[in-house]
Amino acid sequence: MREVIIIGSGPAGYTAAIYAARAALKPLMIASSVEPGGELMKTTEVENYPGFPNGLMGPDLMASFQEQAERFGTEILFEDVTEVDLTGDIKIVKTGSGETYEAKTVILSTGAAYRELGVAREQELSGHGVSW
């Protein structure tokens, strides 16, 4: 059984992982098998993140988050969570591969998704003038 399982691998998930790992809780982060790293993986240039006055690419920022979390001992599993049971003292997390994980604490950091309008060429122009 684990102390902490973190579901989600965006900035909030990695921040939770870094703090938990630094507290010697040996966290397991379950990132998506399809799209780990959250919305920043789709962001071409991040200009509003403190400490980077010249900006940086979203995937580069997420790679740094991952490197830092792993440096402190976070175990990262690139799987999809298919079921959770948070009702008891022992939390249960099941993945698409059929594995079951137990933990005292589960942190849900699955992020948010923007809402598209469904207008013509919206997808095509995403990142080229269309943003959310």
C-alpha cells in the first residue's frame, strides 16, 4: 500500500508530486497513457510563468516538472485510471491494464478542459489566432 497516489500529470499533479516526494511519502503519479502533461503540452509558448522572462515552450516546462518530481523520488506510471473507490480509509485505484493500487491518500489533479465553440475551422486555427 502507498501513502499517496496522484492522478493527473499537469502542473498541479507535478506540484503535488514534488511536495509529497520531498516529504518522503514516495508518491505514485498515474499520468495518462495518451496525453500526459496536461494542457501545457499543447501550448507553444508560455510567457506568463515566473522565472522565465524570455518564455519557454509548454512541453519543455512539463519536462522540467517531470524531471524535478522524479529527482525527489516520484514514481510515474503512464496508464489510464479506469476506476477509483475513495469511500474507505484505504483508497483503491484501478488502471486500464487491470492493475489495482491502494493508498491512504489519493490526490485528484485531472485538470480542466477548454470548451470549444464548434465553429468552422476552429481546430485548424487552434494556436494560430484561436485560443481558449
